[in-house]
Amino acid sequence: MRYSSSISERYEILRKELDEKGIDIDDVRKKIEKFEVEVPSWAFGSFGGGRFSKYIPPGAARNIFEKLDDAALVNRLTGATPRVSIHVGWDDPDEAPFDEIQAESFKKVRDYAKKLGLSIGAVSPTYFLEGTEFGSLSSNNPETRQRLIEHTLVSAEIAAKYATGLLTLWFPDGSLYPGQVNMRDAERNLRMSLEEIYRRTPGSVRMLIEYKLFEPGTYHTVVSDYCVASDLARHLGERAGVLVDLGHHAHGVNVEHIIAHLIESRMPGGVHFNSRYVADDDHAVEPNMQIFRVFHELVTGGVIGNEDPRRNWAYMIDQCSPLENRIQAILHSIDSLMISYAKALIVDEDALRRYQMKNEVMLANRVLVDAFLTDVRPLVQMARINKRLPIDPVNAYVKSGYQEKIERERR
């Protein structure tokens, strides 16, 4: 086909360029073919909407099974998303009251996902529900804390029996004004709650603690940065680690440095990928310089692309579209991540190290810039051709008729 022939020609041109740097393009392509990232169930559902309205993009999934239908299509178009992250409070198939959610109910979710060629990935307890306005695991109210501890243990059981054994924990706990809470008490309550959870969870369950600078607390959050999350994880034990969400930092924070530090300190980790312009916008990922630099740290840190999955971090998308087509947004994110990963894999590491050791500041920087500016789309497209996948997943989705179908069926 003419289109495939054009890609092949551009691929060979890129091969010659990379050969000069001692980089085997076929090795890079094989790593791109094996790239996987989890998609979030909540990206397909009715959660969210516009920041200042109740607008929900047409065709939003109405339950966990429709979310899995959408996720299965995404996996068929990309070949990169065989697992789906779930939120227990939003994804209970029985839609039971919060305190009556049963772990066994999620067997139906696991089985339905399996029929679609999927599996359940990370499991998130839902802490931001009615009754947690003044804290969940950090609450001054021991009944509230125990209620959320039991919910977390149900989530851990789901993770152990029906998913990959990974719990991802984000706490909305914090305060709006100075003096509203005793910050030391809040952290102590959270730590003691986590101790009980860690002690009572199966040994196969791992926990990643997420942090966030602000929101909903505008004065302080209990787990405000990676230092607090790291301290909690180390306190709990080797089954605990840190989850880095790219939208959870102040402007100008060097997120890739945080990732490098966590890798160097051998902290188990994971990444929630998204893009932000102001705060935690949860927008679709763009192949920008920051995402490229993040991938470069993941690649050189040896926590991605390993044959032994135990050596890899956990990789998930965390986004929620306020206006844009949600499935298109997820497909765009996956495309952007694959492009950014490919750019990180073609960095001339020998030249970079040489310039670093000689303190050649600009020359070292230009090595990274050169990789970032390289058009790696032929490489990603060739990987898709080899896997018999659409060259452009977003365009393939637009032409599939799936959007029109779900708009009719889910009206």
C-alpha cells in the first residue's frame, strides 16, 4: 500500500540517522511494540464533566461493563492497553451503598473483562464520598477512619482476587484555613490507619501512595508531596511505594528529578500520566518536552521495558475529559506516550554521558533536544503495522462508527 510504503521509506531514513549514533532502530521498535499503559475506567464514564457545568460528552458509559466495552475498543486500536484501572466506589457492578460493597461482586467485572481480552489493573478505594468532607483516613472521627479502613480492605481483597494486586491510594484529606485541623494529628491518624491496612492486607497486595499539592484542601493536604508519600511508604514496608501524578505539582517543579530520586532510592513507584496547564487539569497527554524528559528518566533508570515485569514501575493514564470526546482523548494520550517513549529510547546516551563528564553544559543539553526534535512517528507507525494495528488510532476510531453507536445506545 502507498501509505505503508511511505512509512517504510521514512523508517529507513530514520534508521540511517540512528545508525550514526549507534542506535538500532529495530530494537527501539520492538520496545515500542511491547509498551503497555493502563487506562482508567473513570475516563469513559459520566464522572466529571465541565469544571463549571454538568456537561458530559455524548456516549459516556453508564456502568462498569460499558466502560470495559470502551476500554476493549481502545486496546484493539492500540494494542497497548490490556488492563483497566478501576475505582471501587464508582465501579461496583451491583451499585450497592458504599458500606455494603462486596469484593465478590467484582468477580463479574473480572470475568467480563476477560471475555473482552482485558484484565483489571490497579484498584483505587474511593475516599471522597459523602461523610469524608473533614477527612477520610486522617479524620478526627475514629468511626469515619474505621469505615474507610474497611473499605480499603475490601478494595485490597478485590485487588488480590480479581486484579493485579495493586492498590493506588489518593487521599482528599486536608484543610481550607490555618487552624482548621492539627496537621500533626492528621498525619498521625493517616499513618496509623495505613498501618492497620498494611497489616491486614494479603502479602500479594502492593500499595502506591499518591500525593497532591492541593485540592480539595487549599491551605494544606495531608500527603502534599513525594517526601510525605515516601516517608509513609518506608514506614509501612517493602510492599508500599509512591505514585507520581504529573498534574499534582506546583508550576516549575522538576517532576523528572522527583522520579530520578525515587528510582535512585529504590522506591517502588508508578506514574499517572496526564497534562496540565493550570492545576490538576487531567487533560489528555501531549508529546511535550516534560513527558519526554520523564520517559528519559524512566528509561535510563531501568524501570520500564524490562522483560521481568517486577522490575518495572506501574504506568497508568489518569484523565477525565470535560468537553472533548473521551475515547478520542484516551487514544490521543496513548499515541503521545508512545511517541515520547520512542524519543527517550533514541537519546545518544554515550554522547550525553561524555558531555556530562566534561561539563559541556550546552552540548549535553543539545543531545536531549536533538532526540526530542526527531520525528519518530515512522517508528511508532511501523510498530503498529507489525502488530496489524491502525496506523492512526484516533482516525481509525472516527471512521469506526463506534461513537455513533454508543450515542444511540446510551442516550
